[in-house]
Amino acid sequence: MGKKKSAVFLILIAVIVLGLCFICTVSFPYGTDNMYTFNSVVGMMRKDAYLGGMLLDGENYLGGGYSAVYYPEGVISASEYEDNLAALTDTKEIEEYKETYVRYPDANGSVYLERKTACGEDGKVSDSFKEDFSAAVKLMKERISRMRLEGTSMEVRDDFTVRMTLPALFDAQSVVFNTFLRTGDFSMGYGSDAATAEKVNLRSTETINDYVKGAASRSRRGTPYVMIKFTEKGRDTIAEWTETADDTSVTLFFYVGDEAVISLPVSSAIDQKTLYISGNYTAESARAVAVTMDTALNGTSTSLGFTLKETVRSEATFGNWALIALYIAFGAAFLGMMIFFFVRYHMLAFAHLYTFLIYFVSMVLCVWAIPFLHFGIETLIAVALGGILLSVTDAMSYEIARGMYATGKTMTSCVKAANRRMLLPVIDISAAIALFGFVAYFIALTEVSLFAFTFALGAVLSALLVIAVNRFCWAALLATAKNPGPFCNFVKEADDE
């Protein structure tokens, strides 16, 4: 490539990369009286519950989350007990109500237990209630873990209440809160009304798993849906129920406990092993419904019901300036990196700059576009580690070329040798990190899995960019240099003498 073509190429790639960096990172108001706002890709990213920040209009970013407290059957709060008692006027009713509930002393009187449900006549918690509550807590934990949401937590308070917290970035809090409180067995039926629908008549040797394998959620072409997978027996049952759907309207009901989780009007016969149900679902709400049904089918069994109370909004854990602090830290690290490269390698640092900026833009677009990724501490650390891997690899290849150039070899042969020597190590290291990261994504906890997947993605991108972009930019830059040695800050031993 000639000098002019190389210069044109470098200018063109600089304009494109800088434009993409601007689109990815800069938000600004425009129009009369700043009526409109251009949102950068980073600005549009979903961010985790721990981070807060300031938007252009001065409002706080929606960090933090939403919490709800679940009370199991037989347990009420002290405030509810007092309100119910105050609403009674008849002396006999007041006495009967007082006899129905007993104050639970181990929770400092914050909850009351119903006799014959949660405790015996002596006021002591029954062993059966403890077992049912433990099973219900285990079920809740199963459902939360399968949602794979960072910033989600669940804790048992006052011994017999459950507090669940969902991140503010999650757009289906109410669906999760109301769906997850449904316990009991999975069942299905058909008819015109959920309360009177005809259900599957299970024989003594059968369970619902003889009819339904499980439930899951997917998104196809931007449309989220819930999948219900049937066995052959379940497929035949659904086909029988819907064989007259062409002439008579039929509604299929899928229950968890006594509540219908899905009510599906059917207008034509259904004869398939997997039923795909779409509607007003988002990806999150579809996953919540599918998780609720699948855990009722294949998870912990419990019949203890819950009542949802006390939904509140919580602030971002790391404060409202956490995002700004992260941006400043990332910018300072980037500036320090480029100062090192320009001092050490002079104009050759532009090859690394182009490569790193393309890596940064690519990772930003990936985190924004991949549905289960979002901006958070884990993803930012993973992106930074991928950038460090890229920077170290570039520096090592430059140092190999520097050492060979010092022995008197030509710049062209040094560059080719450095790229050739670094090729296999780059591929091996990146492949190992990618394999570890992608495997860890499927087996690790939510926070670790997000980090692992993002780091694996960063390792693959950094390897591809080092092999392709850095090598190409290095060659193009050298084509514009009159004296390659000073251009790259490479010195021959003879020159030193």
C-alpha cells in the first residue's frame, strides 16, 4: 500500500471510529428549547441496580430496585392485626379475633401467627408449618436464581416473612411479585371460565409430568413468548380438547395452585408437542411466567400460599454518582494507557489506539444489543480486562519487533516476525479464556456469569482485532513513515554506539 493510500485509509478509519465513539458515549439535547435528546448507546444501556447517575435533565438515573414483603398463610403483620382489631366493634368478635392470633415474641411483636394454621393452641409454631415455610422459601430461591438477574435478592425476615428485591432495570417487577407468590401444583384445563374449567383427570398412577415436560421462554424476531412442552399423552389431550375449536371457542388454562397463570383462547385445533404463547409479554415477564410454571412442574413442591404486602422503592446501593465515578475512572485508565504507548512507541501508538477504540465500540454495542447483558460493575471489569489483554498483546508484539530491530534487521521483517510469533499465543490464550467464560456463564451465579460471558466475549474480540486490525494499521502507518525507526521509537544497537 502506497503512502497516499495509507494516509487516506488511516484518516478514513479515524473518522469512522471517532464517529462511532461519539454515538456510543455522547448524549446531548437539541432542538428549540432543547426539546429533544440524542441518547448515546451507553445512555440507552440497561444498568444494574447498584449504580445511580445523573441524566441530562438533572434527574437521578433509575438505579436501586423494588422490594416486596410476602406473608405466608397464617402470618400477618402487627399493623394489619391492629387495623383489623380496630375495625371491629362487637365485643364478642373482638375477643374471638384476639383468640385467633397470637403475638410471635421472637420477632419483637412485628408479626402475629394464626392458631391452628401457623401455631398450636399453646402459641408455639407447629413443625408442619416450619417445614412448609422452608419448602416455600426454597421454591422462591429456585425461581429467583433461574431469573438470572443481577441486583436480585431474597431474605427471610422475622423468621416467617420473605422480602424479595428486584432491580429497577427489570421492567416486569409487578409480574414477578404477583406470579411468584403462586404456589401449589401445576395443572391444566379447558372451558369458558378458569374456576369451572375441566382439568386433566389424573389416574392414581399418573402425575402432571406424564402430560407436561416443562416450560421455558424465548424471543424470536423481537417477540417474547412462553413455551409449554408436552409429552405424547399431553399432546393428545390438548388435541382432544381443541378439536372443536374451529366451531366453538375454547380457552386453555394453565394453573399454578388454584390460580390460572395463562388463559389462552383457542380458535383452531392444536396438535403439537410444544405450545408457543405470545401476547403482551416482555422478555422478562415471559421468563417470570415460564419459571413459575416450570418450578411448579419440576421444582420444590409446596402448598403454602403467600400474601403480597409492603412494596417499596429502594435507592441505588453505590449512590447517585456511581456512574459518573466509573466513567471518570475508565477515562483516566484509558488516558494513562495511551500516554504509555505514545511515550514508548511514538507514532506507532496510533495503531494501538485505533485497535483499542474499535474494541471499545464493539464491546459497547455487544453489551447494548445482547439481551441478558447490561452495564454494571461486572461487565465494566470484564470489558476493562479484555482491553488490558489487548493492550498487553499489542505491547508484546511491539517489544518483539523493537528487540529484533535493535539487532539490525529491517522494519518489515521485524513486523512480520513479531506478528507471526504472537499469533499462536494470542489464539491459545483467547480460546482458553473464551472456553472458561462461556462455560462459567451457564454454571455460575448471576454476577459471576455476566462477568464470565463478557470477559469471554472481550477475549475473542481482542484476539481478532490484534490479529487483523492492529497488524493492518501497523503496516499502513509504516507505509507513511520516512524513517521507520524514529517513527516507532525503535533504535538499532549501532545507532546507540
